[in-house]
Amino acid sequence: MAAAGTLAGLVAWPAQGRARTARWPVAALTGGSTADASFLKGIGPGHDAISLDQDWQGLESQLDRLAGYRLVGLLDPGRHTVVEAMLQARNARLLSLGSHQDGRHRISTAPAAHGVGAALAHGLARAGFEHQVAEAGLGPVAGSFTGVADLAAGDWAGLMGEALGRIAAGNWVPGEPRQLRRAGRPNSHSNDSLVSFVVQL
Amino acid sequence: MSNATILPQGVSKADFDKAIAEFKAIVGADWVWTDPEHILQYTKIMIPADEARHTPSGALAPASVEEIQRILAVCNKYKVPVWTVSTGRNFGYGSASPATRGQMVMDLKRMNKIIEVDPDLCYALVEPGVTYKQLYDYIQEHNLPVWLSMPLPSAIAGPVGNTLDRGVGYTPYGEHFLFSCGMEVVMANGEILRTGMGGMPNSNTWQVFKWGYGPYLDGIFTQSNYGVVTKLGFWLMPKPPVYKPFGVQFDSEADIVKIIDAIRPLRIANIIPSAVWVSHGLWDVAVMSKRSEVYGKPGRMPDDVAEEIIRKQGFGIWNVFAALYGTPEQVEVNWKMIEATFKSLGGKILVEEEVGNDICFQYRKSMFSGTPTLREFGMYNWRGGGGSQWFAPVAQARGSETLKQMKMTRAVLDEYGIDYTAVFIVGWRDMHHVVDLLYDRTNPVEMKNAHDCYAKLVKQFAAEGYGIYRTSIAFMDQVADTFGPVKKEINRKIKRALDPNGILAPGKSGIFN
């Protein structure tokens, strides 16, 4: 599918969509960045929260406990590399994987998460933040999306948290343009380099 | 029908669907994937290349040698190529992604049996999916008096994959292929080859005598695509009575010449029995900090700025690390020589009794004793953005080589705005000059710069006669070319003889049939 250069046509997320019952139990994994609070707030209530220190053994046990969950994460690249290995060993299915730095976002999505890039780009543009978002979709449905706006890093973490939380809960309509609601000022601003992901355990 | 959207080159959708159905009949439907949710993990790379060029058509995970034999029969039937990974942690070299788009990843993670660990003869025989952590835990649980050698990704990587890519560790057994002993290989036609003494019925010397009889074949299964290695034997180091890790800091960049020239005779004579780690201080800073915390400008960090930051953080401009192993008497004798040598050079000697609680000392101590440590992953936070490509030319272990290679490297890094985060790892007679090209993959300009930078480094180093010991999936062809057309052609002839349909990892190390 051709890249979309415009964000026109995005529609607000329907109220019934937000209220839809989660189809998956959701856990959130964060690593102590300044963006954690926004990210977790974006995901919303009703998830198990795990904060990762260097206790890798402890994380192994936590992951064992989370079989059948969808795990939403936001970690620095170093920690993510290790967590990713643990997840792959568990045969986890990866739905979305994003790198975020200095207002730039590069996201790879499986079909169940298609459209995250568009939604993030729209949310940031609406709040007037400078950003660049590239989404590479893998799968037969949505192809790829690239959105670049000429417009600061903004509350990308809150927006990503909301989008990924919906995907994790099974309340995301893949590929359909959606407007995320968290477009205000960030609760906590972060230019840290971070990696976001959603996996099904 | 499969839900595949990417097909192997030259394979029709109908044939691919038939192959997938037959793969599922062999390994079970739960272990064959063409859905994007499973493929996506195999597309995650750190190297400066477009994921699309290395996206697999699917993945499958056999659980036995017999299943691999049957899979290869299907691959031959439908000409479906498979890219084999053991644990798939080839960070900075392509991770688990194939050299070319559309290959099926054959992930051997389910084949994770520790078949044998012999504490008397000090060897192990393992399957490809075994991780260093798994083997380390096994040794600890059984209280076996042996040590492992592992590369920097340690816990999450595995001995088979690392050895087959000719990776290295940091104990006296750190040259992993050198200390391997006996392979089991499934050939493209399904035959099973056991190398060395392994071909003999009832032999009990497979893991103790490397050479067997006739041509020694193990080497052709490393950095190659001539077979699927399903078992690997390797030697373990006996746990030493005394372990004495040490560091030496030097405060001037020009000291590198005398450092290497002093290490060489100590290393060749085995007075220092392990590889010697000599990192530039910016490497150590990068492990412990984020670049944005210490320097905010683009471009390669100027050397004077780097030196100021290095000193401020308490590192040497050069940081030597190695270790001694043996009886108290052996260690004492060798330590006297080493201490005298480095003192005469003006180095600041660090020993555990004085700096044992230092984080950096602790993790290097782990590295040199084959204990898993994940500290080095901090480097991926230096630039951020998930980009890493290792540039690792080989040099003679001579001080003069260091300055020449550093000058060449920095000139190219300057052009592309990449920091000099590097280490010299001194082997018995060689050095690996390992430079981690860290860049931001979210920034298309940085990604292109990192790609072009690496390509130029390979070209310029080759022009000076320097080869690369290992490279990533994006540069295998270019690096293979630097070793000459005759070698490339012989590699191809062997490939054609052993794998006429080209089903095993086409493009690995630049080898196609």
C-alpha cells in the first residue's frame, strides 16, 4: 500500500470502542525512564504493572506467570535487547515494535497493530509537536504508513501508551484511521531513546 | 493455504503453500509460522540496512535432527531456502534475519539439550538452542569444577551459534572455534556427518581428539552454509584454584603503542593466558552513560572532548583488562612479571583487593571468568535509537598497527559523524580492532551514514591489506570480495557440490551456488 503523506481523514475513536471490554489481560513493563508515567497513564487502568530493575532472574519468573497475557513495554534499547531475547525464547508473538528518539518514531507493526504510526503522528500534529513517524507494516492488510510533519517530542509516550494499550487489550481496529485522545501537554517529557513493544505471551 | 505474503525467490505461492503444509506435518502446525506476528521478531535488526531486504517468508522450529532431515527434503523438493539460527543473537551482525529476503528462518531454539558435560575430561556436547546461561546454570547446579568462556552478549547467546560464527570469549579458552571438538552436521541431502572421531561407531573420543583422520572438515561449517550443525562439542576450562583479574589504566592515547608491544611477548609466552582487552576510554564511558548526558553536539565527538569526559568519569584513556588463572605459585610468578611490566610503562594497576567493588571492574571480572553479565548492553543506550554495526578488522599484535588503524578509522568516522567507541582485543599473535558503529536507526540520515561509513571502512582497510574477521548480513558479499576471487569461487564450488539446490542459507558469508 502506498505511503500516506497526509493525516486527513482521521476520525475520533468511538466511545463504544474505548469502553469495549478488554479481550486480553494486559501487563505493562517499564524500565525507569522519565516517560514511564505518561506511557502507563496512556495505557489506562486495569493492567498489571512491572518495573524492571536489573533483576533479570525475577523478570524470568514474572514472564512465566504472564502466559496468556499481552505485554506492553517501554524500555531503553539496552534492556530491551535482553527482554526481547527472553520473549523470543517464549515464542511470544510480536504485534508492534517501535524505536523512539528525539521526536522520531520508527514503528514496525503486524496487522493487528496497523495504523499506530498514523494515530501517533496525528496526535502529535494536533498538539503542535515536532515529530517524524514512520510505520512499516508487515502483513497483507495495511502495507506501510509514513507520516512526516514539519512541526518537540511531545507526549508521544502517552499517545503510544494509549495506542499500544488498546492493541494489547484487543480494542484496536487495525489499519483504520483513529484519533488518539491524549494530545495534551505531556505529564512528563522525555527525549530518552526508548523502545516500545506489544507482545502476546 | 499459508497466509504468507513474502515468498522465497523463484518459488511460486502454490509451491510455497505445499512446502508449508509439509513443514507443518513434520514439526506440527504450532511450530511453523508465516503470520506477521511471528515473522516480525525475525526482522528486528540493529545493522544499517532496510529490514525489507532481510524479511523472511516464514519461520519454523524443529525439535530434532530427524525433523531437520525431513525439512531439508521438503526444501529440496520445492527449492525453499532456509536460514538457520541457533539462538539468533547475532547483535550488530544481523541478529536472526536472513541475508536475503524470503528465506525461511529455521530456528533451532527447541533443540536445547545439554547432552553431556564431562567434568574429568572437561568438555561439553550441546545442541544449538542451548544458551550460555542454561549451561552456566547447569554447571552451577551440578557443582562441576569447570568454567565457560562466553562472548559479551553472554547469558542470552549460545555456544553453537557463537562458535560457528567464530566469535570469541575472554578466558584462556576464548578462541571458541579453536576449543571446539567434534560436530554433528545435517547435510543438505539429509545425510548426517559427524566430524573428527565422531564417524566411528562406538568411539568415545569424539570430544577429546579434534582431528580424526583425513582432511579436517570442521572449519568449512563455520561462517558458511554447507550444513546444519546440530551438535557441537567443546572444551571447558578447569576451574582454577586462583583467579586474579586485573586492570591497568593509561592516561595518554599515544601509550597504546607501548601497551600492545608489552602485551605481545606476555601473551605469546602464555604468561597472560587470556585475550587481553584494551578499550579506549570512550568505550567504557559509552557502557556506563548516555551520550546526551555528556555531550550534546552531532558529529564524531572530538578527541579532546572525549578525553576530558573519560578522565572525569575515572577511566583511563586506555583500559587494559586481563586475568591470571592457576595455582597460587603460578599466579604469583606471572603476576610479578606482569606488574613489573606495566609499572615500568607508567600504568595504574587495578586489582580486586583495591577496587573490587567498582562496577566496571566487576563486570570485566565476570567476562574473564565466563560468568554471565549483561552490563555491556548499556552501550546500546549511548546513541540510542537501536543502531549497532560491528567493524572488526584484524591486525598483527604490534603497537605500530594500532595508530595506523586508529587514524584510518577516525578519518572515516569523521566523515560520517560516528563516535570512536573501540577496543583492541589481543590474541596470541593478532588483534581484533573492534569498533562499534553506534547510530540512531530512527534517523534515516544516520542510518545511511552508518551504512556508507561501514562500506567505506571495509574498502579502505582492504586496500591496506586488513581483512574483517566477521561481518553482518548486509555486507557479506562485500567482505567476501576482499578475500579474493579464487577463495570466493572455491567456496562456491564447495557449495554446489554439497548443496546443489542452494537451499541452505544462500548469501551467508557471500556464498551462493
